[in-house]
Amino acid sequence: MVGLDRTGVAAGRPQFVTASAFSAGSMVTLDEAAARHLRVLRRGPGALVGVRDGQGLVGEGIVVQVSKSAAHIDITSAQRVEPLPPVHLLVPVADRDRMMWLAEKSAELGATSWRPVLWRRSRSVSPRGEGVGFQGKVRARMEGALAQSEGAWLPQPFPEANLERALLAAPSGDRVVLDPGGAPFVGHASPPLSHPLVIAVGPEGGLERDELALLAAAGFRSVSVGPTILRFETAAVAALAAARMVFGTAPSSCAETQPEPLEGA
């Protein structure tokens, strides 16, 4: 953020996400992409960088060596950050590029989990964002967004599923589905939000009546994020940002079990 001094572990320094466990005094090896990024930034041995594991661990380190294939970081400090109040997303299987953009913004805004849903109208989309290869690209995009936004927790990604499976796997709590005809999502005319919160986002063209009926039977209430028809990615970002504003930045005070992918989902 330009014009704002930041304090704390790794604030304002190049940030990287690593799957390796680390602690103060340990050495972390970053991958080829991170090494290339450091070379582009002209950061060599002695430079300070930030690292995070996407599971709440945030650290600071000193670059020891940068090669073409890896960068070695000496970790000087580390701390654990508590997760934000849980907000889970059920997103549509849709156009790949637009799903990737939403994945990036979901990581920036601190979504807790991400589950693509194959709605009936998803089947007519081409090219669709689905499959193991696409899931890997989503993860990489989320990691880049997490590093740039200096977050601590990656959204937990789950494989795409049909609506019935997604509803069975969704966590309990406050459940809403975005619908232009619904009540206002936030404001004096809407019931207060609580967490865990699950936000279901339909596909382009909207939800079918039987899909809305299934959602209602599963405890989802229809809510609107504005007076106009929004694209799915715009609606999801608006709802997630509003939920984060309502819940604030205080860590979650409740212990929550993450939803698990169902067999064959």
C-alpha cells in the first residue's frame, strides 16, 4: 500500500508462500518462481523477505543464496496469526479466467474455504474451470494473492461438486445464497450476520427454481448485494467484502471443523 508505513513481521518486504515448515533459526528453500522473482527485484544475499505457510504462520528471513532454481532463506523470526471469522464460499463452475480472478480476490479478502459447484447452467459454459489441473492453478493464484496482500491464511480449496454433494459437505452456520430478489445482505433491514457464514453464488443466468428450493431446504436464505444484476465474480467479492466488514478483523473465537471433500466429489 503506497503512502502507509506498516509495522510487524515481514511488513513491506517481498512476500513468499512456502509449504515448508519453518521457525526462527531454520532455513527455508523457495522454488524457482520465487528465485526468479527475487532476481527481477534485484534482491540478493542479505535482503529481507517475508514468508508464510498459508496456515497462519508468518515469518521474516534473510536471503542467503539465490540460484536459477531456488532461493535459500534464513528465518530470523516467526509468529502465528489466528484465523479470521470463518466465511466459506460456494462458487460456480464457470469461465476459467473469471474463476481465477475470483480465486485471487477470495484469497485477498480472507475467504476460509472455496468450493466450486456445478450448477445446471454451468454445463453450458466453455471453457469451464474444473479438473485437477485447474485446481492447481487456482492454488497458485491464491498463493500469489496471499503473498501480495500479506495475509496469513489461504482459503482451503475443495474439488468441484454437484449441488447435492456441496450442500452435504458445507459447514453448519449462517447460510445465504446471493439472489437479486432476496433481502438486503447487510444493513438495518437485514438480520445480523453470524459466523461461520456460508455464501452460495450462482452461475451466469441465475439459479433454477429447483436449485433454489434445495438451497432453501438446506437452510440458505436469499440475500441481495445490490439493486442491479451482477456477474458472479462481482457478486461474490461484494458479499465477501461486506461480510469481512461486518465481522471485522478480530480472530475467530470459535473452534471450527473445516468441511471435508466427499468421496468422489
